[in-house]
Amino acid sequence: MQDEILKNFDQHIFYHGTSYYGAKNIFNKRFREGHGILGSGVYITSNWLVAVWIIYHNEFLSDVSYKFRGGGAILRVNISKGTRILNSAIKPDSKCLQYLRKEFGKDILNKHPRKVIPKNKRLTQREFINLFRYHYWKTHEKNKRRLDDLPHSFMYYLNQSAGVTKQRRLHIDLLFNLMTDLRVQYQFDGFGNPEDDLGIVIFEGNRLEVKEFVFGFNFIDDVNDFEKWLNPNSPMRCLFPDVDHLRKYFQKHGSREAKELAKQIAAAEKKKL
């Protein structure tokens, strides 16, 4: 089951979108778990635009938020060795699901396993993973594929376009219930897909470490208009076609306090080498 657990972390660069003061607290203390579309934990992504979206979505750039949180920030982060993350975006194995229905009845796909399987039995890791993927697919992947004509499938596109039907609500609730088993019983540290706009959720922040302060959002006009970030032909995206342009712009125009925090993070990383 080589594809069950994401292990090739070195092949991905991960980002975390937060506020400036959130970034400062993360560096001085630790990551703080929040709550999002994939449940409670710390969210990371390989797509820097998703990190921008998180900042926009959480209103870290609003006048009120800026006063208390110092604008938005993007951090580059690493995942600690030994972390087990389920690649939940892979389509479930139909043969495994067929076996589960034959063994435990059709309710195995519509109820929590503990309400269906005998008390003296337990799902194998492979069976549980496929059941988890089944509900993940029904909750996120199936609906996302209806929106392939959109530039990205960010949360608000999903919420506005897909809606929440009664059947989808069933899968959402079951997915959230299974997260506890994924974490406690099967010893996973998170789940998701690094290539997916929803990103990866890590259950506990101590599995992550800050590597770089990439960018601080507190000096760009019209930064709140996220549509300009999505349009590759907009003046905003022409200025920032990739994350390297973000980094270079910040190094020249970033605020004094944000640059100081970036230096502290860089110095801490240098000591580890």
C-alpha cells in the first residue's frame, strides 16, 4: 500500500497562510490548531495561491484585522520525519467497498462502522482507509469535479456552486466522525492531498516546523480582491506570477517588523545546519 501514506514530503514545498502576529506566535511558541473544511488542525498547501486565499478568507487583510493582527503572512513549513498522512484524495477501491457491503451489509457505507460491524471485529487499516476515502470522495472530490471549468476549486466556489444536499451532508458528518478513528485508532497525523486546493490538515501543530517567512501582506493596494490573484492576466498576477516574485518583492518592500521576523526565522534555520 505504497500510495496509502504520503511519504515523499521532500518533493513538495508546503506553505501556511496566517496573520503576521500568527506567524510571530508560531515561530516563538508553536502552531495553533484551527478549524476548517477538513476539520480541526493546522492547514498546509503546496499551492501558494491557496495560502493567499486563506489569508483573504480569514480577513487578515481587513482594516479591523490589520489593527490587531498586522496583516497577512505566508510561511514555508516542513513536516517532521515520521509523520503519517493519509492520501485521502485517491478514489476508493471498489472491490474493497464491495467486500465491506457483502460482509457487513449496505449500511456500512451510510453509518459509522461501530454501529454496523460486530463488537468483536475491527476494520483492517486497508478497509478503514477505503471507507474513509469513500466519504472523502463523496464530500469533496465528486463535487469538485463538477467545477473543473473554474480556475480553482477554493472553498467559497464549492459552497456557492455545489451546495450541501442531504446526501452530501451524510457523508460530511460520517467523514468528521471517522477523523477521530483515523487519528486515535489508526495512528495517522493528518490527511489530504498536497496537490489539492483543500490542502493537508495536520492534527497537531508539533508535527510542523517553520522554515521561512516568505511574504507579508500589509503594503499592497487592492490585495483584498482575490479575483485578481486568480486571473493570470491581471496586473496583480503579472506582478506576482509565482512565489519567488512574492519573496523578492517582500525583501524590498516589506515592513520593518516583518523583515525582522524573517531574519529571526532564517537565523534559527541556519543554526540547525
